[in-house]
Amino acid sequence: MSAPLHKPRPAGPGRALPDTQQGMRRRNLARVMHTVSAEGPLSRAAVASRIGLTRAAVSTLVDELIRSGLLEELGPERPGRVGRPGSALAVSGHGPAGIGAEVGVDHLSVCAVDLRGQVRARAVRHVPNRDRPAEPVLRELTELIHRVAAEAEGEGLWPAGLAVAVPGLVARDARTVVRAPNLGWLDTDLGHLLPARFPLTVANEANFGALAELWLGEDTPRDFLHVSAKIGIGAAVVVDGRLLHGTRGFAGELGHVPVWPDGPACACGGRGCLEQYAGEEAVLRAAGLDGGEDRVGLLAGRAEQDDAGVRRALHDAGTALGIALTGAVNLLDPESVVLGGALSGLAPWLLPSLRSELARRTAGPACPVSVSTLGPEGPLLGAAHSVIRGVLDDPAAVAERA
Ligand SMILES: [Zn+2]
């Protein structure tokens, strides 16, 4: 399977497959999969009318998808419908699974998602990864991947690919971490360090978080900025339902947008970057607190108890976010800004100053700011779902490998 995140192509079916009879067949297989996935269970006749092909043509495609284990027949439709009863089709709950993984500064997590979008297996390990070499980190991640894959296989699923979210810049080859400052990794090819049995895609965690929001969020628009924070602050730009990558794949580094040019030095080499005011550690420092495992929980707990220092630190972080986002909003005119990751847990105290700063400084009407409902698991889910989207986009390629 091609790298779904980095190769430029339209979302959904109809991406550039060869314009031959084989290419047409593959495109039509994708259209059937996308239709049943979005609207199923559906009869063959309903699929045919949705995609504008004859019932006979759809039946041939459906038979192929059933043989490949990608679609299932649920049995006869309920009586009372006009015409000959057909069997309802659904995407298979025993077919391919997407394995998603996340390397965090203080955790590793892996999950398996089936074609229906259900999480069927997961594993999480809390482990301090800061400045830890890639080899031992990925050895530990590989253990978790094997464990989750085995659990998924035990449920009759077969892993179709692996997607890994990392807190750093990833090259357009979708394998090489160019720089992950909080892990201390430079130019590291993860392809050599992860199980070779799965097609691999590596991407920045903010990009996977934004895709999760696009695919799984409630009423997510097609044009939005997704901002998430842990130690660092990442953003992803979604334009017309597609990620904006930039020339090298590094678009979205909101955390290194300068907020106050003479501010504190940042690991990137600049000064006064947003991360120095609104990253988890910066907020803890400003509030006079030490970290610990659950930094967001600590900050939220203190803010709830009306701790004046914490409230002031969060208010200032919201102001810094508002200033940095003003530039992005004025430049890109998104429909909304979505706060995800750790920011979603701190939103009640960040939002007032963030919103007023944004409203004061943007040219047009204030851009709405909403909070992700996916919580901190967004990037992990986005990673696993990106594999599933790859299956829907080109089911023939997956069936050939099955
Ligand atoms: Zn910086």
C-alpha cells in the first residue's frame, strides 16, 4: 500500500489509478467499499443506485470483495420492502485491521481497528522516552505491536498495515524522523526498526490527530486547523478535507511560531516560540509546579480548585495561543480551530483568553474555536484509521496481499 499521508492524492475513491480497464475496476471496487462503509448495511441494488452502475456490474464487484474478506453478507433484508429481497452487505468485521501506534515522550500505545472502525485490541505502556535512543524505544514498541496484532488475529482479523505517530518532523518518505526534539532523535529511519511484515507509514502525531478529527469528529468541517499539545505544540492544516504537508512535509509547526521575539530560548534555535508559553512544561513552570506523570491532570485539578497561579499560567498560555493562531487564521481563513490532545483537557481555562485574543486580532469575523471530543487518543486512532482508509481507497491492492 502507498503511504496514505504523504503522497499527494485526493481523499477517498478516485485517486490516480491507471486509466485502463484494470484501473477502472480498482476505482469501482473502492467506490463500492466507501459506499458500504459510509452507508451500510446496503443491498446490492442500493449500492448500484448510489454509485450509478448496473446491478450486474455491482454484483461482480461485490462478489470479489466478499471473496477477499472485505465485505460480508448479513442475510436477507427485512420483509416488507418492495421487490425481491436482497442480502444486506456490510464491511467485514473479520477482515483487515489497521494497526496504529504512538510514540509519546512518556508512553507507547498501540491499537488495532477493524473496517467498521471498532477498536479490537489495544496496549499502552507508560515509559519515559525522553532522550532515549530510538532502538530500545522501538524494540519495546515492536513487542506491543506483536501483542496487539496477535490479539487481532485471534479475533479473525489480519493486519493490513502499521501507522506510527511520532512527536516530530517526518520526511516525505513517511519513514524517516528528521527531528524529534523531545525524544532527541535525528534522521532516524524507523523502517529498519519496526516489524517488516506490515506496510509502514510514519507521520507527525498532529497530522494523525487532525485526520482522526476529520474522520471521527462530530460535524468537523473540511477546512480547519487542529492544534494539539503535549510537551510540544503541533498543528495540522486541513484544506478541503486534505492535509497540507508543505514542501518537505513539515507544515504545521505552530509551536515554533514566535509569540514574543525576545522571549526565552527554544530548542529549535529561536526565541519566544509558542511552545515556551503554552507547552505543558512551560505552563507548569509558569505556575511554579513540577511535572509528574499526569501533567494535564495536575494543572486541571489545581485550576478547578481556583489555584490563582495555575489559572494565571493557563490564561497566559491561552493568550500566547491566540496570538500564534491569529497569524494562521489570518493567513488561511479556516472554518474553525479545533483544540485536541492535552489542550482539550485544559480548554475551560485556555479558551477565554485565546478567543478574545483571536477576536481582537483577526481581520474578519472571529474564527470559532472548538474542543476535540476524541481526547488524547486522537493521534493513535488517526494512525489506525489511516490504514483502514487505505484499504477503502484501494481494496484490490489489499486483497492481492491477503
Ligand atoms: Zn522553537
